[in-house]
Amino acid sequence: MQLKGMNRGRIADDLVLYNEHYAPTTK
């Protein structure tokens, strides 16, 4: 469960970085 949560948070961070890199207008 904990590992799954960590992975989920990591994916969320990756999505944020992806959005900031490819769509900075969302900020």
C-alpha cells in the first residue's frame, strides 16, 4: 500500500513536470 502511494505521488510529480515543460500556460 505504502509503495503504491509513493508510486502514485511520483507519477503525479512526473505529470506536473511534464505539464510545466510542455504546457507552461497551465500555471
